Amino acid sequence: MGGVLSESYRCQVELDIEDAYRLTGLTPLAVGATWPYIKPSQELVAAYPEDPVVVALHVGFAVARQFLEVAISGLLAWRGARATGAGPSAVRQCRSRVDEESTHC
């Protein structure tokens, strides 16, 4: 995984090494989650002519790419929030208040 991590870090220079590590972990998750829809079984492909709803389930790699684009955007935004002090600790504090007060932050 070291090669993939260094490639993530090299290609997405805005990410720090910790976020590149997170992205490296999210990449197989995105591809693995969408793979059955990208490469459907022969049985599913055979059902396409009979059921248009099943056809709608077929997606391309664009879905995995969009997932990763959103993840990168989120990591960059999260890094910006951490830099201003509104990072994960602020989120944890908010969650604690929500749990205690049953209100939203």
C-alpha cells in the first residue's frame, strides 16, 4: 500500500500525508462498493431486456470517481476546518452536546 499512498500524496499535492493515507483507504472502498454495479454478473446482464429497473442499476466507473472527488473535497474542507480550530474535536464536542441536549449544533 506504500506505493499507492505515495502516489496519492504525489498526485493530490493539496493533501497532507495523513489525508493521503485516508484517501488511499477510501479508494478500494469506493471501487469495491461500486464494482458489482460496474461489472454485473452474466445473470444480471441477461435480465436487462426483461426489466428496465435492473438496467438502471448499471453504472460506470464515473460513480467511483465521483465518490473519490467528493472524498477529496471533504478532506480538503476538513483540513481547512482543522486549521481554523473547527476540525474533528469541534465535531466531537458538537456531537456530545447533541447527545446531552437532544438539539442540533
